Amino acid sequence: MKQNLLIYNTLTRSKELFKPLHENHVGMYVCGPTVYGDAHLGHARPAITFDILFRYLQEIGYKVRYVRNITDVGHLEHDADEGEDKIAKKARLEQLEPMEVVQYYLNRYHQAMEALNVLPPSIEPHASGHIIEQIQLVKDILDNGFAYESEGSVYFDVVKYNQQYHYGKLSGRNLDDVINTSRDNLDGQSEKRNPVDFALWKKAQPEHIMRWPSPWSNGFPGWHCECTAMGKKYLGESFDIHGGGMDLVFPHHECEIAQATASQGKDMVHYWMHNNMITINGQKMGKSLGNFITLDQFFKGEHPLLTQAYSAMTIRFFILQAHYRSTVDFSNEALQSSEKGLERLMDSYKRLQMLQPSANSSSDDIKTLRQRCFDAMNDDLNTPIVISHLFDAGRFINSVYDGKATISAEDLAELKEVFKLFVENIMGLRVSGAAQGENPKKEAAFQAVVDMLLNMRMEAKANKDWAKADEIRNSLTALGFEIKDRKDGFEWKI
């Protein structure tokens, strides 16, 4: 079922109706992690944002090729053209092979993504596996006159490019301002013609571990080259969507546009999409700033800023409660609120499965719920509005469950379909502990034991053995269980 999806295009600074280049097919490229440390909350946001887009596009009938790269070479400290490669530095400090570092942190990244229920991309290319494509890209840019060789390195000639095209159109920056800002940071970069020029290929210094032969020197590609080269290889000279964090707009994505245009005469990307930042006390969370909390620390509650552990689904729900283009500031209070909100939503979802239909419904809102949720998603993936609609439906579910409202068989079937579609398929929220990686047999046994104890309590009450009934209830309450007596039995949760 195709929908009229509006997405915000960073390039035009406006919402645009999404029209794919090829009918029923979508090509999407998203910048993935530089794998030299554990994934943190800031990494979770783009992963979840574009997972939602990936899920939604598929749900509304598109075949999607989703490419998310792994940066394992060429990303130097401070995102600059000088300094040490982030992965090589980690390898040197830990006395490991660079690819050992890459594999270790990539495995952990995948584990964190799986916990967050982020679907794997269609293709996950590594920068180090596409050196040939990056060398060809550099050759094309040199042949077109927009780059120059200097002492074995190759730099992009930004000033020359800007005479014919517009460097700064994505970020809205003025080139003169960029040049003036860059001049202050030019120490040791005399091989550049201009401080704003960026590296396409760097000659490796003797101590540099990661190096490949090229027509210019034994060296390594510049950080910006990989996405242009791999996007072109897997999605073609033109594709639909390029995504990433807002911190990548400049310089990374601005340089990608310049590289693509300089090599083939036009940008590759039709819609540029960017999620906003996760902040701590108003400052961007990032490894380079040292103010990050890893996802593993959230899951275990092992960080000085955390007052407790948070489940992966709480983290996912926390991120989905804000629009992807808005800033989200970390706090324990906000996460605790998300934890309670998620629990409330899941309680409603579980109660929905237990409802019994009546001859008619007490509410007419169910018939419009599906379209209202679609309308919110079509408005630039407005997940907070979808969640608010689901909460409204949850209140009605609870009223039916408590005998204060009724629902027809037709509306009950529709409500079950809509909740499965939006809670599970599109929002990607897992509905049970077993689905979050616990052993299903263990989960079933755990539930059976608690039910057995509460059935024993009901027998005790029937036999007027109040002391035994109270003892069972008090013991379970002390262990963290919340128990509710109902006319037809009981209900419990942790």
C-alpha cells in the first residue's frame, strides 16, 4: 500500500513528497560507525532512525536496498587530514592488528544493534575492502581537474570546484568563512594549496600501519572518499536517500557532494536526511568528547551518570518518543519516564490479546486509528504522534479490559492488526522478554511458576487460609512483583 510520504530534505530545507528514482525500488545509504570503540547512545539514534525508515518503506510496498558502511580506515583524529588513524591508534595502544580492533568492535556493535532490534542492512561494506573503488574515484576527480597531487598525497581543490559548482550548499556555509576559519588550523599542512582543501588520498608516514599502493604513493584514502565510492558501487550514480547524523552535514556530507559532482558532473543523492543529536547537559554526546555512555553500560547500569540499568527496548522507545530531527537530552528522569511509558503500552498490548468481543463498540476511534498512524508516519516519520495515538487506543483497551467499555469482533480484529503493524513491524518494539534475547523455555517456566504460586494463593483464600494467602502475596511483592486480584482470577507483572 503506497503512501504519500513527506520527508525533510536537508539540501532544500523543506519537506518533500518522496518519489523514488525507480518505481517500487528505493536505494538508501546511511553512514555507519567508525569501529574503534563501543557503540554509545549517540550511535543508537541514527541506527534506530533509519531502521524506522527502512521498516516503513518496506511496509508500504517498496523493495529497499539499504547500504550502511563500516569505516575501518582513513578516519583520522578530530575528523582532520592530519594526525593518527583512529583505528590504527587503538591498535597501537592495545598492541593488536588494526583488523583485530575492527572485528572486535564490529561484533559488539552488531550485538548492540540486535539488542535494539535494528534490522541488518542489505549490504554492509567496509572502507578497507573498497580501496580500488576509492582510487578510481580520486583518478576521476583528478582527470576532471578538481584535485591535485602534492608530495604523494592528493587533495580536493575546493576553491576551483566552487568556481563552477557550489561548495557549501548542503550546510549553508559560505566558502570565504570556511577558509578564514580553516586558516587558523593550517599548522603542518603546507602541502595543501588552500586550508579548506581536503584529502582524497594520503601518503602514509613510515609509522602508519594501514597502507595500500596507489599511483601517487603507498597510503590510504581520505575519510570522505569511502561513502562516495561505495554508494556509487552499490546504488549507482544516482540514488534516493543518503542519511546520517546531523554532525556529518559538514564536512563529511558536504565533501561527499563535492566528490560526486567533481567525478560525474552531478550529486548522486536526491534526498539528504539527518537525525539530530543526543546531548548530555546540552553538549553533543561523542567518543571524541569523552562524554558518552556506551549501550552496554546502559544495559548493565554501569556508569556514574546512571541510576539504574535500562533495557534495550527502553532505549529504543526513548529515542522514538522524540522526532528524529529534534535534539534529545539524556537524563535518568527521561529514561525512567520512557521505561514507564513503554511498560504502559506493552501492558495494553498484552491486555488486547485477552479482550472478549461484544455486539458493538463503545468507541468510533478504532476505525480511524490505522490511517491516523499512517498520516503521522507520512509526515516525516513523526513517531511521537504515532505513539500518542497508540496510547489513546491503550486507554480504550484498558477500559474494555476493566469492563467499562465494549468492543465488537470487527474492531477487535482491526485493533490487533494495527498494534502489530505499528508497535512491532514499524516501531520495532519487542513485546516479550523472550524476544529480547532471553531463553523462551526459561521465560515460559518462570511464568508457570508464578502462576502456580498465585493459584495456590487463590486456593488458600477459598479455604479461608488468610495467613497462607498473605504470605504468598507478601513474598512475591518483596521480590518485586505487582499483583492485582480480579473477579475472574489474578494478574501480575514485575
